[in-house]
Amino acid sequence: MTVHPLYGKIVSRRYGENIYKKVLEEIRYRAETGKYIVRGFGYSGKLPDFDDLLLVPVHGLGTRAPVDQYREKVDTTVVIGKGMVKKPLVLKTPVMIGAMSYGATSREFKLACAKAANEVGTASNTGEGGMVTEKTEDGGIRWLEYEYTKPNGYLMVQFASGRWGVCIEYLLNSDAIEVKYGQGAKPGFGGHLLGEKVTEEIAYTRGIPKGTDCLSPARHLDIRSIDDLKKVIKIIRDIVGYEKPVGIKLGPGNAYKEVYAAAQCDIDFLAIDGKYGGTGASPQHAIQGLGLPTIAIIPQADKALRDAGVRDQVTLIALGGFRDGADVAKALALGADAVALVSAIEIAAGCIMCGMCATGRCPVGICTQDPELRKKIGGGKGLDQAAKWIANYMHAVTKEVAQLAAACGHKSVREFEPEDLRAITLEASAIAGVKLAGIDDYVLPKWKEIRGK
Amino acid sequence: MASVTVIDARNLTIKEVNAKIRAMVAKGLKVRVINAEAIYGLAAGLDKGEVIVEGSVGDYAAMLIGRREQKEKGLPGPRIEIHGDAGNYLADGAWAGEVIVNGSAGYGACTYAYGGTIVIRGDAGDGLGRLLKGATVIVDGSVGDLVGLYMVGGTIIITGNAGELLGNWMIRGEIFVGGTYKSLGNNAKEVELTDEDRKKLEELLKKYGVTADVSKFKKIVPIKLRPFYG
């Protein structure tokens, strides 16, 4: 059979659009190694997200008047632990630094996050790998990551399913405790840190032998029911003298059901992590296949907290896919009280998205434990430079949120509401319960019922 | 010798009981607790002192006791003795000290425990020592299934029998069984005891007054150090 000279070009070009062509090397990798792919960062592809929503500005003509951002102040403070604990977190911004573990990321990066939290007046989060510490001369322990957030910032510590480095000193040297159930990049998968990154320092912090693959199980081994969870939260509160906010983090699929259950556990805050949520290492099929878009879970969580009668008590923190002030403002309008940034913080600190996170070969000193690579933090200028970049970025995002609040006629970021949004796609309107632009109405009657207008 | 003070836990909350225990311990008093069956989290986070419980206790007794610094410096932690049964998750996440149960323990005893010694003079339920990280656990009796799941360190000694999937996915640490076990878990294998093992067993059992024939013990260890991804 003679093949026409154009035939090869035609089929090859058509295959370029084919779903298999995009993943050709991935299939070959699995075929040659028999292994699944483990990688860092988050979902790759297009889901309904914050770009599908737009904020509605006001002009004072049958609407609110805009706030004059140059002479009127927009209040950006957010409180975690409202009226429930002796020492609530009073954040100067609705933007927080999300959980990234020490182990997945370097000591210098973790300390840069803590320093930036102090500079901005917000909270950083240890993640699930314990806290960065230092030995004192008498052989004691200095809880360095906590100290670096002071005097203006806060440190939230995670109490996750691996319980790495969790001891009473860890809980006492914190400002809030987050019981981690899941994260957006791999909900239902627990946590993973490959042995390559478990150096002597990380082994010490986590209390495990050097080089050990560190697996955080898919569920807490000491919590089998809501009743158990209630007990554990009560015990944590007891250990820290009923002073600090205690909350739960989920990467929810059944957002309403799971948040409603969590709301029964006497919590001060609830963090929900949607798709686009990042990770240092996760099976790729989990990153791509599990979880729901952030814009879909915020309204569900907000509703669940309202239905449970704890909306005023519980601060709702959203994670997963935030890049700028517009994304943050849209999340607040959907129902969140604050957001926590993760991937964007790494990028602010110099991440170039090379994809080496899981291997420990991060060339910019963030996702590595290699002593030489760690020197690259802050472009080689050290953790102070990385902290400055993170703080600058967070200051800028906070200003953006405040400006957008003003344009929507709000004197406080806490005044954002769903009516401030319009969806520009049917999908976003349907899953986020936002009126569709142009028709100014919900595309699904259920949302009209829920929103009540 | 410290004088003894009694706390009647009947009708008290965890907050009230633990506050009383901490206050008494801070004064250097030895604490005796009665009627603590309904109290969960009894003595949680305690880092010093001696607490004796007359009767059984609820779930999460002695959770997170001891300090990391005590473990690292080899300093003594608190001592908690229970004259009765313990509920689920006894000594969960403990770091230092001693917990002695003169009775049986429920589900998931010593989960996540980094340090200290926990002695159960009776049987223990399923899931003992899961993700154990460094504590020493002695059960003078039999245990249920899935003992030592995901264990990364520490020692579990069982004088009686063990159930299914013993040492499932363990990657470090050691389990000694004086009786029989129904099955081994993934990545667990039985090996011969060394002289050092026998000596260690004899010393530990003697220290805590446990009588058992060391020559009959089997030792369970991990097959591979990196079974998950390596």
C-alpha cells in the first residue's frame, strides 16, 4: 500500500489533540517502571475556578456606594477563636500562610514563612512534619519556628495522622492547633515524605530513623468516630489550658456532610482545601483524580456551618488555587472568612515550578534538605530575603483584597457576600451557587432556595 | 515520701479532674484518683508526678504524657498506675514516664507513642502499638489483631498470643511474642532471638515483675526498610 506523503502529517497532527498524546510519556514511564508517578505541586488542567467568577463593582446608583480607598480605610482583620478561647488569633489580613511540612520543605523556607508571618501580622502553619527547633546550650529545645513568628505573627501547628513530632512542648509553643484530616492535593491519601528527604535533622524532628519513608496514614489511628474526635479536641484544649483555637483541616469531597460533622466537634476554625491545592509529594493520580474545585466546596462548607448553628463561632479558611487579591476576595464572597496560600507562597519565595519537589532536588532551596541546595534560598541571599519576598507578596495581596472590597462598597473584608459575584460560565454558576452574569439569576433553582434571594 | 491526696472524679469533667491533678502534682503531692471510669483523657499531657487510679479509666488515659526533652535527656517522666482496666487509646502519643495497668486495655493502646514504658498486666485489644515510634510496651497477656501496624520504632513484648496481621507494614522496631500469632502482616518476618534480645527481655520482664519463659519468645522484625516506595 502506498502511503500518501501528507498522510503522516495529517494523522500526527490529529493525534496531537488526542487525550493519549498528552500523556504518552506518562504511560511509557508506568510501562517501563511498573510504578505510579509521584510528584509535587497540584492539579494540572482546567477546572471551574476563580477565573470563572467576577466581582460586581458598585456606583451608589441603586446600589451601595464604593468606598474611597484613598481616604477611607478598609478593615482587613480576621479573628480566629471568636469568644471561645483566652487567646484568639487576631490577623491583620485575611491571607494566611498554609501548611507546608518541615521535611517536604527546608528549614530556611519554614523559618522564612514564620518571619514573614511576623512581618505581615498573620499566621504561618507548621504542616504535619513537626516544628523547626534548635538545641540550646544545656541540651534543651528552642522552638524556633514559633519564636520567629513573634511578636506580631502566629504559628498554627498541625496535629495530623502521622503525629510527627507532636509532644506537649510542640502544642504549648503554638498559637493554634489544626487537626489535619486531608489536603486538597491528595485527600484520603494521608501524607508522604520520601526517605531521600529524611535527613538527620528531619529524622530528629519527626522522631524516626534517618532515610525512613515517612507515611502519614489515610486516617488518624486513634480517631474512629466523631465521638473520638470530640474527645481528642477536648484533650488538646485541656493540654493547652483552653487558651488556643483548635480546628480541623479537610480536603473535602462530601463537603457539606463532612463539614457538618466537623462542626459538631466544638471547633474554632475549619480549613478546607480544594483542587489546585499543592503538595511536596503525592501520587499523581490522587492530585489529578481526587477532590473538588475550591469554588465548589466553599459555599457547601459555609452552608454546613450555618445549618449546624456554629457559623459565628467557626472561622472558615479556604485553600487551593489562590494567586492574587481577586482570588482571595472571590473566596471571601463565596463564604470563606480567610484564605491560606501555599503554592503562591513558595513561588513568592523563589520557586520556579521545575517539578523537582518530590525528589529533594529543588534548585531554589525550598523543597530540599540538601545542604548545598538549601543555600539557594532567597536567590542565594538567605532566608531573610525569602521572608521579605513572602511578606511583600502578602502585603500586596492584602492591599488588592482591600481595594476590591472598597470597589464592592465594603468597609471591611468581612462584608463580602455571594451577591458580590457573578459567574461567567454555566459550570461555575451551577457549582458555586453564584448568579450567572447577563441573566443575574441562578442557573439552578436549588441555589435560589439556599441563598434566599 | 510524698503525701497522698485523693480526687473523687465522680461527676467531674476532664477539665476539672486534670486541673486538680496538675495542681496537686505541682505541690509535690502523690495523687490517688477514684471513680474515674467515665473520664477520658485522664492525666493527659502530664509531665511529672505520680497518679494512682483506683478502678478503671475511660479512653485516652495518659495521652501525650511526658516531655520530648525528658526522653532526650533520659529524665524521668510521670508515673501513672491504674488498678483496673483502661479504655481505648491508652498512653496515646506518650513521650516519657511509666504507665502501669493492673488490668486490661482496650483498642489502640500506645498508638503513636514515642517513649516511656507502658505495662499492661492483662490483655490488650486490636491495634496495640500502631505507628509506635520508640516506646516500650509490655503486655502480660494476649493481644488482638493488627498489633504494630506501621511501627517505626520501639519494642512490643507480648507474653501471650497475638492475632492476625502482626507487625503489618512495620518498617522499624521489634515485636516479641511469647505465645503464638495467627498471621504476620505485610513486610513482617520472624527471626531468631539473639543473646542481646534475650538479655533485654529478661531485664525488662524482671524490672516489671512479669514472669515468662524467655526461651519461648519469637521475634518479629521488618523485612524491608522501605516497603512503600523503595
